[in-house]
Amino acid sequence: MRIHRIEIEGFGPFRARQDIDLDAYAADGLFLISGRTGAGKSSILDAVCFALYGTTPRYETSEKRLRSDHAGLDDPTRVAVEFSVDDARWRIVRTPEYERPKRRGTGTTKAAATAEMFERVGDAWEGRAARAVDVGHLVAEIIGLSHQQFLQVILLAQGRFAQFLLAGNDDRQKLLRTLFGTRRFEDYEQALEERRRTAQEAVADRTRALDALLAQAEPDIVRALEAEAGADPEPAALALDRAARVARAAADAARTREDEARAERDRQEAVVAAQRAAADAQRRRDDARARLAALDAAADDLAAAERERDAAARADGVRERIRAAAVADTALAEAGAAADAAVAAWGAARDEAPADDAVASVPGRDADPEALDDFGAEMHGVIGAWEPIRERETGLATRADDARAERERLAAARARTAALRAQREALPERIRTTRAALEEAAERAARRETAEAHIRELEQQIAAVVERGTLARAYEAAAADAAARADERHAAERTLDRLHSLRLSGFAGELAQTLAADEPCPVCGATSHPAPAIVPDGHATAEAIDEASAARDAAVAAHDESVARRGEAEIALRSAEQRAGGRTETEVNGDLLAARGARDAAAEAAREKIALERQRDDLEGAQRRLEDDERQAIADEADLATRVARTAADLAAEEEAVAAARGAFDSVAERIGWARRLASRAAATAEARRERDRAAGAQRAATAELARGVQDAGFDSEDAARAALRDAARRAELDALIRRAGEERAAATAAIADTPADLPDTPIDLAPHEAALSEARARLDAEVAARADLGARAERLATAQDRARALRDDIAGGADDADAMTRLADTVAGRAPNSKRMNLETFVLAAELEEIVEAANLRLADMSDERYSLQHTDALARRGAASGLGLEIMDRFTGQARPPHSLSGGETFLASLSLALGLAEVVTRRAGGIRLDTLFIDEGFGSLDAETLETAMRTLDELRQGGRTVGVISHVEAMKEQIPAQLRVRQTPGGWSEIDQ
């Protein structure tokens, strides 16, 4: 990534527009941003960061004051940055939220923050994003660095150099997690923890299942073992296998007894079946004899039924001829009556017909059918000539109504044209009013984002106020604890000093206790000891001093830790106080209430704006539609006027033709109706006469055919044949009666013949045999129940035995798996047996930190003349704290590692710069090998002595190799002398700043 141009206007200390062309420094590669303290050197880097990410390093945790205090109400605030990535060139223009004058009236209003991003295509900039969120997504996609990564690898802002070097384990982990995105390893840790719990719960579930299984099987075990003579019941857990074997043996014995009972039952069933068969044969024989006697008694009735059936069969052969003769008689009578009626109707119609010049002559009452047919044909010809005029007569009323409707539509069209013209002329004023209201609502709605941002800031501030109280109490507790620990430390030190004094004062007595006769004194060398000193009361022993020394060391460690906690609590408290801004909860709540009111008002204005936009669009659309409707209405009016005139002329011509066609009748339709009725009567009369003649011939033929059929069937007369007729149901009934009698006689005869000759006539007694069968069945049921009970018990015990064996195997295997998973989860989470207390994420970050340290040492070795090197340490932290991300400084002069806090200010700067550059190299490699062609360093070079500054300058000179442009912010005179390419920031007499290139 290379930054080409920066434009700043109304931002920070810069009032007027300032253009910075960084390409002008590409040839030198290294340039200095100089100026007096407070002139605005760091504000240039703020502008770059604001343009790209919408925020600045110095305002991350405090109120954002981006707009220049020197800018007038009408002056804009805007930052633009042009940069390139690979072969594409981009431009971002961003403005913060600030107060501007209202477009109408007096006072100010909030100008909403904006962000736009463009791409250079040819010689023109083409827009790619026009919202802050879209610009953010596009920046992340193109640059490939988050805001935090950008501040670590491109814009090394003031105050951030030493942050990474001097951070604690937890703070360094947070920063590395942000830069390398390792939060997923925390997800892995949680997943393993969940698998550990699942494995342990599975073992517990199987153990509970085994206990429940044994408890459920215990009654069956007890009953099975009680069945053994002289056997005492055993606990279910020990006797399950033996009980299963006993139960299987009992079930097998019960099955043998069941088989014996079933065989006895089958034998008794066979005896009963044989006796029942003999009794049934007796009943069948007696029933057959009774049926034969009844058939003999009904022989005469059966013979009469046979005669009736035979006569009905002969009569059925002439049934159809009888029916045909009856039908012919009826048809002749009906045809004669119809012919008489038709002749009478024809005569009436002929006599009532008026004179009409269209009809030449009408046939008489007795005219033959041919004359009547000719007359009908003549009348249909006349009717065909009148029919078209009748249809025109029918439509006269409709066409008259249509003419009236067209005249009414013409009047309505003229009224509608006038109404549309009036509506169209009234719309322009309503549109102007709506647009003015819309602009005012949009201006009020634009304040919503500002209000929401203010609410977020106030909510953070009130959280800081609440946190300030909590942290104040924590600080007070930590201070009190530190004071108490100091008292304990001082007491322990005084106790140790007192014990040392006591021991020194009684040391002679202690030495005297070691003296032995004829052995030299370790002090004077004498072998006689006439008056050895005695040990005074309360003498301090070495053991007591060791214990007091250990107590003193523990008190010192506790005091140091307490002081450290007090320092951490004070830092947290001061941070909360800074974020709270010295305000009370009541004050912030008041501002928050007002800000929420402003937000709600802006939200209401946004809803009003939407409604007004819809109303404006509706009015403008209505105006366009009214113009189109008015033009169409004028055209429709002209068309209707033409159609009204044409319709009136056509209607007059139609009325004249219909009047000529009506003749002496009231209408053409009435005249046609008269002619059709006369023709219809003539045709009906001719057809009725012909039908009567046909019916008479058919009646004569049917009568002759019936006479021949009666004679052929063997009947004396037609009446005898009709009397012998029977319907199908009666014939079927007679056939069934005769057939059933024959079948019953044959069945009875066969039953008697099939009866055994030795079958006794005395009825057989079944009671003794059925009693024996009932007794055999009862015994079988008892044996079946016993076998089922014992078999079920044996099956339950066998199933319990198999399940218990499987559960024991599962518990053993599951316990091994759970132990392995527990060890893995604890190790990954940093718990024992993980002696380093380093979780998986920290382990990964430690590897990244080692790579960062390796890259940093390449710089630090050169800048410190090989004296210092950074080294990663995973030594255990005190009091069980997390470890793994520690940093130490190895001093070649002493050969000892020491904490980074022990470095001097200049040494800290060199180590921090080396670490920042190493971190930048590793982060860029992880971000896909981004090429860093522009680098800014904003840090206090004034803390360096001349020799160290020279070393730092060599490092900066190396950074520009490969075409990189490095900008350094400093007011150190020595750097001004060594860096010829400079960008100067100066303050004007008015107080604002300007940039000279």
C-alpha cells in the first residue's frame, strides 16, 4: 500500500485546505514532519486514519474533536486520502459530524457524517461506495488490514510504541488476538470442554443405567434363587449369573410338564370329538326320516304347482303378441283422437285469419295432406322475407337507448374535461408546499445519526461514571490492603531484626553447648572450659530465624503484590475518571435524556420525511396523470360528438323501413307470429291424418298375429292364454318350490343311507367325556401359565445379564475415553497437567510472538550494538496467573535477562521501535504479504542521546530500501539536520496551522 496524497480542510488545527503530496518524497524515501510542539504534526496522521477508518488514534477512548476550532460556521470539514494497492488507485473522502448554519432561518443544525470511495479509471474517478458502512467493507477488502493492524504496521502513532513492549500477559494477548484473529482457538477449547463433559456424563449415565438395571432385576434374582432348596438369597450384583442359570433350568422343566398336559388334553379332545360325531349322526338320521314323511303328505300340492308352471311356460310364448295387440289398439285410438283435434284446430285458425295481401288462398277444412303441405311451404317463404326486418324492429328500442346514452356520455365527457382542468391547475401550489415541508423534515431527520452517536458517547460516559464508583471502592480496598500488607511487612521485618539481635546476644551460650572436655574451643582454642556461658531465656534459634525470615519474605511478596494491585486499581480508576470527564451521573443522565429526545424527534422527522416524499411523489404523479387524462378527455369528447350525429341519422332510416314491413299489424313480429301459427296448424293437420292411417294398418296386423300365436300354444282362446300368464317372480317361485322338494327328498334318502348300521337308537350321553376334557384343559392352562411365568423370568434375567455385561464393557471403555478427553481438554485449557498454564490460543500466539521477537532482534541487535536482544519467555506467572506471552531483555553485558521496565527511556524507545517493526513485518505476512510502501513513525526521538539517535537514523535509512517512503514526526534539531526532505507544520498568528512542503 502506498499513500500518494492527503487533503485536510477544517480538521484539527488546520482551518484552510492543506494539500500534501507524498509522491514528492518518493525519491528521498525518508522525510521529516517537523514543527513546534502543538502545531499539529500528529494531526496529519489523525487525518489519514480518519479518512481510512473513520476514527483517530488519540480519540479512541475519549470525545472526538475532529472539526477545527478555528473553522467558521460556513467552513467545511473534510479529509481526503489517495492511495494505491497493486495497480489500482483509490480515493476516500470523509467528513465528520459537525454544526453548520441552517439553510432556512437562523441557528445551526447537525451536518451528518459522510464517506465516499472512488477508483481511478482512466482519467476519471468513478464512485464505488457512498455510505460509511460500504466504505468500511471496501477498505477491509482492498487494504486487508483492520484498524488495529493499520496502527501497528503503517501508522506507528505516538504512545503506542512501548504499549506492546511493556504490556502484561493479558493485555499483550488481547492485542495479538486482534492482530492475528486467533479467537477461533478459544472456540476449539470450548468444543473440547464440551466433549469432556459429554464423555464424563456418558460414563455417569451408563453407571446409573447399570445400577437401575440391577435394581430392576433384583426381584427376579431373589425369586429364582429362592426356588433352590436350602439356597440363601444373594445380592443382585453377585447372583445375576447364577439366577439366570437357575431360571433357565426351571423354565425347561415347566416346558416338559406343559408338553405332558397338552398330550392328555389332545387325547380327551379326540374322545369327545368321536362321541359328538356319533350323536350328530343320530340327529341327522332322525331329521331325514321326518322330512320324508312331510314330503309324502304334500304330494298333491306339488302336482298342482307343476301344472301351473307348465301352463305359464306355454302362455309365455304368446306374451309379446298379446302386448303388441294391446299397444296397437291404444295407438289407433290415440291417433284418431289426435287427427280429430288437429282438423278442428285447423278449421278454427283458418276461419279466424284476417285478409292479407301477402297470402293468395287458404285450403278448406277437409283439404288433403298434400294441399296443406303446399300451403305451409308458401307461408314459410313469406316469413323468410319478413324475418330480417323483424330483427331490425327488435333493435330499434336498444338503438334509441344507445343514442340517448351517447348523448349523456357526451355531456359527462364535457363535464369531466372541465373538472380535470380545474384539478390540474390546483396542483402546482400543493407540490411547492409539500417540497418545502419535505426539505425542512429532511434537515431535521439528518440530525438522527448525530444524536445516536451522542447517545452512544453518553452511554459510554455514564457507564464510566458507574464504573468510576466501583473502581474507586476497589482502589480504596486495594489501598487499605496495601497499607495492611505494609504493616504486616514492617512487623515481620521488626520480628526478624529482634530475633537476629537475640541470637547475637546469646550466641556465646549457644557455642558453649557445643563444647566438649579436652576438645579445643572454636573461639579461643583452649581445651579446658571452666565457666562456659549459658543460653539466656528467650534465645532465638536458627530455626526460629529461618521461620521469621520465611514469614518476612512472604510478607514482602504479599506487600509487593498488593502494591501492584493498588497500582492496577489506580490506573483503572484514572482511566474511568478520564472517560467520565469529571461529570456526575445526574449531569450525564440529563444530557442523555435530552439526546434521546433529539433522536426521537429526528426519528419522527424521518418518518414525516418518508410520508412527505410519498405525498410529493403522489402529487407529481397525479399532475402527470391529470395532464394525460385531460388530453384524453378532450379527444374522447370530440369522438363522442361525431358518433352521436352518425347514430341519429342511422336510427331514422331504420324506423322508416320497419313501418313499411308491419302492414295491418302492430309490429312485424306480430305479423310473422300470425303466419307461423297458420303454417303450423296446416302441417300438424296433415301429419295427424297420415298418423291415423298408419295406426289403423298396424292394429289389423297385430290382431291377426295374436290369433295365430294362441292356436299354436294350445289354448282355446285369447282369454285362456291371458289367464295362464304368470310374471317372472311367480314362475321362479314355482320352479324353486318344485326343485326344493326334489332336493329335500334326495338329501333325506342319502342321509338315511349314510347312517352306520350299528348306530343305536338311544341318545348318546356326552357329559362324562366333556368333564374329563375340561379337567385336562384346566391342567394345561395352569402349566402354560407356569411355563410362561418362568420363561419370562428367565428371558428377563438373560436380557439383564447381557445388558449388564455390555454396560460394564461400555463403562470401562467410556472411562478410558473420558480420562483421555479430560486430559486433552485440561491441557488445551491450560489446566493441570499443563505445567505452563498456557491454553491453546496462548500457545499459538506464543509462536507468533517468537516470530515477532526474531524479526525485532534483527533491528535491535544493530541499534544496541549487539548488547540487547528480546526473548520470549513462557515462565510461570506468580499466584497461578496465565503465562506464555512474556517478554524479557537479554543484556549481553551481564548475561542476565531482565524485565523490559528496567530499560532507560532511550533503551525503551529502541526496543519498542524494533518490536514495532518486527510486529509490522509479521502482521503484513499474515495479511497476505501486503507490500508497505508508506510508513509513518510518530514517537519521541528526543529521549535519545546523540549516539543512539545516530543508530536509530541508520535503522530509518534502511526502512526506505525497496522504494518505501518513511515519514518521521519529530522536533529534534539533529534530525532536521540529517533529513533534508521535510514537511513543516507552522502556526499562523491567528492560531491555526498551515503546511509547507
